[in-house]
Amino acid sequence: MRQKNAELERFIYTLSHDLKSPLVTINTFMGYLGQDMADNNAERVKMDMDFILKAADKMSVLINELLELTRVGRVVNDPVQVSFQELVDEALNAVAGGIAEK
């Protein structure tokens, strides 16, 4: 139980760090964006917006991956009947390269 709690703590720490990184980027470049807009620097404004959009995209990917992770173990596939020979053939094909190499 303690080991599971320690693993969960490490996972949450890593996750929070990974999610915080894009937020820091967004906050930083929002400040730059305000200054660059005040200076009427269109080139810098575009660059700031690109950084903000990339950070938002990264956060979206991280959140989608997290949601996918929460589904692991909850999604149950319907059983499919497979012939034993088909199963053996598939297993042999999967290891054929290693067998031929030896």
C-alpha cells in the first residue's frame, strides 16, 4: 500500500510539473504580448502569440493523454472467438524474426 501511494505521489508530482510548464509559458508571453502591443511591434506580437498557441497545444495534448490514461482498465473489449491455430500462427509470426536469427 505504501509503495502504491509513493508511486501515485511521484506520478502526481510529475503530472503537475508537466502541466505547469505550458502555463508558465502562457503567462510569460501574455506579459510580453501586452508590452509588444503597447510598443506596436507587430513582429513581436506574432511571435508572442505563436509561443502562447504552442504552449496551449502542449497543454491540450497532456490533458488528452491524461484522460486516455484514466480510461485504461475501464474499457472492456467484447470477447472474440479465435481458433487456436490462428492464435498459434499469430504468436509464431510475432517471434519469427528472433527465432530465425538464433
